[in-house]
Amino acid sequence: MPSSLALFRALEKSAPGTKTTTDTLLDAIPWNDDGLIPAIAQQFDSREVLMMAWMNRDALTETLEKHRVCYWSRSRQRFWRKGESSGQVQVLKSAHLDCDGDTLLLLVDQLGPACHTGRKSCFYHQLDRTESTITTAPDVDPETLYGQRKDR
């Protein structure tokens, strides 16, 4: 069993209040081949799921230190500090790893829409067996947030 899995298995039966250093857990995360882990952003008070993006270790470390969420943009191959171009910042309230250490949950205070479409949440396509329904309208016109962008 890989040491990362062994650590998370050992922690499964730990009592509330058990402490482990953050560096120990970051070392144990099974980062994907690109050095990334999925991060789900959830509004801290309403619990609405806002978006999913990717983080590498440096983005996660910056987020934990500055309490302003920073992701890794796979398309741009650079850090993506949420709100850097739109002003729609995510303030970190708390960060959580799942039981296997392979997914992050970020409880955030989202200032404005989280989605580049101008919607509060990126999850606005409701699916059923035969069709998809758009469930929300944009709160803000994306051109107001970003102007004429070719990378969206």
C-alpha cells in the first residue's frame, strides 16, 4: 500500500481533535500526474456548491496562507487567483481534505458570481434521462465582468 494511502487509512479511526501537520498531509496527497488535485468550492453559509477547479501544492499553500483562493489554470498553465480579472473573489473560510486525500472541499465566501457565465454557481445544467434544463440566469453579464475575452 502506498504510504499516502497508509497515512489516510491510519487517520480513519482517529479521534476528533487529532492533529497532523499540514505538510505531512500535503506530502501524502495523491496528486495526479500533472501535480493537481480537484477542489470543490462551496459557499460557507448557504452550502451551495459553486464550482470545481484544480489546485497544485503551491496554489493550495498560497490559499491556506492568504485566505484568498488560488487555483491552477490547466488551460493557461498558470496560477488563477479567483477574481483577479473579474473582482469576484473567493475568501477562504476553511479547507478540508476527503478521507482518501484526493479531493479538496473549500468553504468560501464568494463575492459575486463564481461562474464565468455570470451565475452564482457553475452547476446550472440540470440533467435528466432525456434533456438538460438551465436552472438559473446570469446575475451579471459576463462582458461586464471580463469584457470581450477570447479564452472563455
